[in-house]
Amino acid sequence: MNTRRAILALIVTASLLLITPDARAAVGVSSLHINAELQLNGSVSVKEEIVLAGSSVLDWQVFSNLRGLTVSANGEKVPKSQLRFVKKGTSTRLTSKSLASSKWELNYRTTGTLIRHNDRDQFFLKIFQESGVAVSQTRVTFSLPEHAAQTETQALTGNVYAIGGVFGATSKLSSPKTITYNADYAGPKGLMTISASWPKSILQLNRLQEAKLALLNLDSLPWIILGVSLPLAALFVLLFLILRQKRQDRVRLGPVVSQLPSELSPMIVGVLVNKKIYPEEIVALLVDLCYRGYLVIIKNGPDYFFGKRKPPDQHLQLWEKNILEQVLPKLETKISNAEILKSHKQVLFSPMVHDAFNEIYEIITQHQYFVENPHLTRIRYKLIALCFYFASVVGLVWTAVSDITPYLLIPLIGTIILSWLILRLTAKLTSYTATGLQQRSAWLSFSKFLSDPNPIDPTMARNQTFEKYLAYAIALGKTEQWTNRFEQSSSTIVKPDWLVAYQELDAGALGGELVEFVSKTSKLLTTLRGPLVN
């Protein structure tokens, strides 16, 4: 029987130990004395004296940010290596690793609970919350700075908020500059918070001091990294790219010219002016090869077909041969919407067409019109933008699962927006050489001639002028305007011998057919080029 009683007593004792909040030491607090003094810079110096009922390790929670914390045990300073700090939200739990004492003293400065209203300042300080032990006697004093005038301190007020088994809680003005708060007893589940309010004129803070005080209230490291450094870096990159591109785009156009500025390939001209490879540049190259007798376009009903007219010879440059061999196998079938969809279902993109686009950038770079390969320039800044983006996403997730202030979401979302703007800007990112800028200006002047709204001069319509400039019009995005100039004039567009159509085409119909052909071929090449070429 005695054995059963002993086992039962052991179970009850173990249960009581298990339900002790946070598994803290069972030694109660005989007295808790706190002195809080307002400083001229808006911070509050706090001194906490904790007297335990017996010698025990430190296990205490402070509910505000801590600056310059020092801990003493029985009057001797405790090294920080002997302490543990567990931060959760705005509170910090202090524990000693092995050192035990019956009297602990905490000294620190805090700013996190000072609120500045329009005409008054207010300070809150949470004394304890579910400490897990009984606190027999609590006394808290709050004092204004010594310099405060007597007329201002008369408006000092304060309150105490106590629940959860806190008895005898009172507050009184013990002097014109001091409020004293008392509590006779607080149970393990008790919560006690004090507040003080005074005229705003007591703290004369300038804007710099106000900003410094606001920054001190934040959790500094996350704000320095995620809230300040990250968005500022993204903004700097964005502004740098915008200013650089504005300088690059500041082109002085000369008079409109009706002759080709140089014998560049239409494809190179298109990339030089448009800054990147669009499918229209490839179409321009194919039309140029048609004009030079290497390809033929056949129209049968609504569909178009590409066919070889003669094999590549010594008159073609090596890169033209390579691109022709890479692109043409994919275009020897029907160029129609159905074929485009069918091709898209069969393969995500064509490696051969993908390689052709990459090779074009290498060719442009070899002509020394750009400081470096434009594709590499854009990839670099896209990667930078993606780094900003993913860092912000990680910050958003961390903010959501942690107790950090939700105000950090504002700069993080701003960084995501800046990353998106950088990604949008990369489409036109290039770095021209002096020669490249000069050539671009000349070809833009020629582009104005192609898009002139006036009808073409009949003398200009001779000698296959329409065919000769058609590939350049496609590369410069002026196909429709170039054909319109002939439609509006008394000149007729002679159907090119490389365009085989099984119906009669007048000037307007021929122009429309060419515009439709360019559109369909560009869509097919867009599908085949792949996602990593830009």
C-alpha cells in the first residue's frame, strides 16, 4: 500500500513540473524593482533588480528592444559568454547557462515603446507576462529628464494595466517628475504593463533625431539588408541602366537618304537598329537570299512554301551559308497557322534555329558595332534582376513566418517591382561603339525614306528598287509603309521572279501578300527559336 502511495505522489510531482510554464525555475521572485528614466534623445534607461526567493539561474523575459545590456549577479558583472539570448518578436528571454544567484540586476536602454503623438508623448513598458513564477512585490518608477520645466511636468500622467492574478496594482505621482507603480502580488500567469504620458515639448527632437529614433525602433539587421540595402541597390541598377540607354538612344539623325548607307546585310542592319534579333531579321535575310537567287517562295492558296533555287556558292559568306542550312530545313514545309501549331506541339524549340540566333549575335559582335555581344549584356542584367527578385521573395517568406515587423514587406515588394522593371528594360540593353552609333544613325535616316508617306518617285521604281530595298524594309519594320509608297504612285510593283503565285496579283494584293508572308514566317521563327535567345 505504501508503495502505491509513493508511486502516486511521484506521478503528481512530475505532472506539476511538466505543467510549469516554459519549464522555468520554480524559485519565486521576492521583489522586483524597476527604475526607468527618460533621456533627452528619446531613449529610456532601465534598471531592473530581481531578488529571488533562493539562489537560481537567471530566467527572465524583457519585452522591449535592448541596447547596451549588462547583467550582474550579486553585484558582480556577468560575462555575455555566460548568458543566452532567445529573441522572439519584440521580446528577449535572458538565461544564464550555469551561474546561479539570488539577486540579479539588468541595465539597458530601450526605444521601442515610445510613441509620439501630435501633442503628447507616451511610453509603454511591459513588466512581465506569464513569468511562470510568483512575484511577491513589484515597484516600478518612471522619471522625466532633470531639465524638464516645472510647468511641463505638471501634465505627467500614468496608468498600470494588470490582469491574470495581479493584485494591489496602483500608480501615483510621487513627485512632479516621477510616477511610481506598485503591485502587491502577481501569480505565474500574471501580466503587468505600465504607461506614462507627458507634453511633447519636453523632448525637443529635430528631424534627424526623429529619424534615428525611428530606426532604433526597428530590428536593425533585417532592415539594413532587406529594407534599405536591397531596394537601394536595385534602384541604383535601374537608374544606371535608364541613364545609359538614354545616352545610347540620343541619336542625331542626318538628312533622309534614298540610297543604302553601306552594303551591310539586311539582317545585320535590323539588329544594329533594333538592338536585338527579332524574327523579322531572319525573314529579311531569307528575302535577301531570294532576291540574290538562292531561294524561292511559293504561294498556293493560303499557304506558303520555301524552296531552294540554287545551292550556296562562293558569293555567300560563311555565316550566311550556316544560317541558311540551320533555318531552311524547318521552313521547307508549309508556313501556315496549322503548321506553326503542329511544330509547336512536336518540339519546344528547334536547336538548329536556336543556334542560328546565337550565331547572329556573334557575327554582329565581330563587326565591332557593339562593345560586347548584346545577348551576353542582356543575360548579365537579367541575372542581376533575378537575384534581386529571389532575394526579395526569400525576404517575403521569412517575414511571413517570423515575428519581424510587417512593415518590411513594403521595401521588399518595392524591390520586386524594381526587378520587374529591370527585366523589362533588358530587352533593349546594348553598348554601342562609336562606329556602331554612326552606322545606326545612318540607317535610321534611310528608314525614314522607306516609311515616307508620299508616293514613290516613278524614276525610283525602276531597276528593281522595290525588291532591292524590300529586305531592308522588313528588317527595319517598314514593310507595309514601303509597299504603300508603290501602291499610291503611278508605278507598278513587278512581281518578283522568286515569288511564285498561282493567281494574278495587282500592286495592292502583292503588298498585302508580302506583309502576310513576313507575319507568318516571323511567328514560326518565334516558336522555333527557343526561350533563351533574346
